[in-house]
Amino acid sequence: MGRAARLLAAPLLALAALACLPAGAAADEEPEAFTMADPRIVESSGLAASLRHPGVYWTHNDSDDAARLFAVDGATGETVATVTLSGVQARDVEAVSLGPDGDLYVGDIGDNYDGAWSEVWIYRLPEPAELADATVTPTVYTVQYADGPRDAEALMVHPVTGRVYLVSKKQDGGAKLYAGPERLSESGVNTFEPVADIGLWVTDGAFSPDGTRLLLRGYFTAQMYRWEDGTPQELSRRVIPPLQAQGESVTFTADGRTLMFGSEGEASAVEPVPLAGELLPDSVARQDAAEDGGGAGPDAGSEAGDAADGDRDGARISTRTALTLVLAAVVVLGLRRLFSRRGQGG
């Protein structure tokens, strides 16, 4: 390679590489889709982002499986730990959620007979500090609904209050949100009271890490709610879930910026949907507003988020554009030096 080629090769290669980058690669990386690699996971029905192990997701099979949880690495899709629950039957496990106490709450709340079982159960166990196969004996809570048996697939623990909520899968074409007691009791029955009607079939749900948003999903739809004073307020802006064969699960990432949607089946995929505008949890939107030099008042979050719709994508594109211009300038300077040398060499 000649001197002129060497002079220009580095910046030109850098420009070519930068041009091939997807929007966002120049800034913080967003979570990527992954596939469940474990052949034992064939009916992934619930999903929860780990609090203790970044990038790890807890999941479980639906009915007809042992009482166990799988810790899955979101980078590789490989199972990194299996936790077996001792002393429980696991009739129809449908959901998993993490509470503010760092415990995992597992919802054995499905009812394939559409409300034939008078009682269902919630299992509670600490999230393991180490990712290794283990067997634990969970705390068991017996659950009933105030208005009679229900088939349910969504269990959410509020990350601030610790209160447990369930959503029936359907109720005369829709669903209902139920609130448990302020604290679940190991003795007797825990009665869940109806809180709100939900206008879609619900296969899973999740609170944002700060507790200001609630996302409920169905097979092909999803709805975000602002969570205020223990009740959901439907947001006008829609969440579009990925097209999946049987959409079953959802969780927020640990930073609250992205939803991860999962489905059932062998080698099922978990796919990210980034959030923006009013869909962002309040704490995240306030953080973005503060970093952009805006105010951090109680309403700054949603206002800043809406004003910056496409905010992070735009910032990433701007960053890539700026880098491209810098490299282009390097190329121009290289050309000037090259022609200058040629002129001097006559």
C-alpha cells in the first residue's frame, strides 16, 4: 500500500464502518432480542427482569411442568440457573414478578377450566444471590377472588408498595384488575378485590421499576397505564407489541426504558420495544429532562418525554452524524496534505 493510500485508508474505513452502524450504535446500546435456547423451556408464560443479575430474565413453563424457574441470559438465551420449588404442585403457573423486597413472586393462577378452581396460589422466594441450580421451599399464599373464581395469567407486584395485583384473562370479553391485601398472609385465604375493568384479554402484565407505569398485554395487543393512587389511568399513546405466534409474557428492563415481550413455543423469542414520550416511566423521563437541561418538576417527565418524541433515536442519529462529519473533515485534511505534498514534489 502506497503512502497516499495509507494516509486515507484509516478515515475511509472508519467512515464505511460508521455508515453501516444501525441508529443508536453510537450511543448506549439498547437490549436486543434473544431466543430461549433451553429445550426444557417450551411454554414460557411469564417474564421478569432480574434485579440482582443485570441482563438476566426469570421465566417458567405453563402447565404440565415441574415447579421450577429458569434464569436466562438475555445476551445468549442460555439458561444459567434452574430453581426448583419444593413442596408445591404448580398446577398452572402463569406469571412471575419481583417485589421491592427482592423476592420473586410466582403466580400459580391459571385456570384452564375458566373459573372452576375456587383457590389459586402465589409462591414467594428470595431471588438467589448466586446463579446456580438450587431447590428452595417457597412461602405459599392461598388466593381467592371477591367475585368468584377467575382464570388469570397476569401477576404484578408494585415495586414501591409491595402490594400484589392480579388481572383476570377475560371477563365478558374484557378483564378485571384485582388488588390483594396490603400484606399477604400465610394463614387463611387472601381475598383479591376488583379495582378496575380492563378492556382487553390479558396474558401478562408488569409495573415499571419506579411504579408509575403499568403495562398489560394480550396475544396481539398491549396497553400502557399511568399508575396513580392504586388505580390505572389509560394512556392515549399505544404500545405496539411485536408480532408473535402466541404472545404470553412481558417485563420492563431494569432501567425502565424498554419492554421485553415473550412468547410460548420451542426456541421462543423475547423481543424489545423501546419506550418514548408519555410511555416512559416518570423517573426516566425526569432524568432525560434533567440531562437535556429541562426542569425536574412533578410534571416534567411526561411533558419532556412527549416534546422529545423520538428523543433517544434522534440523539443517536445526531451523534452518528457528528462523527461522520468529523471523519469527513479528516479525509478532507488528508486530501489537502496529499495534494500539497504532490505539489511540493513537482
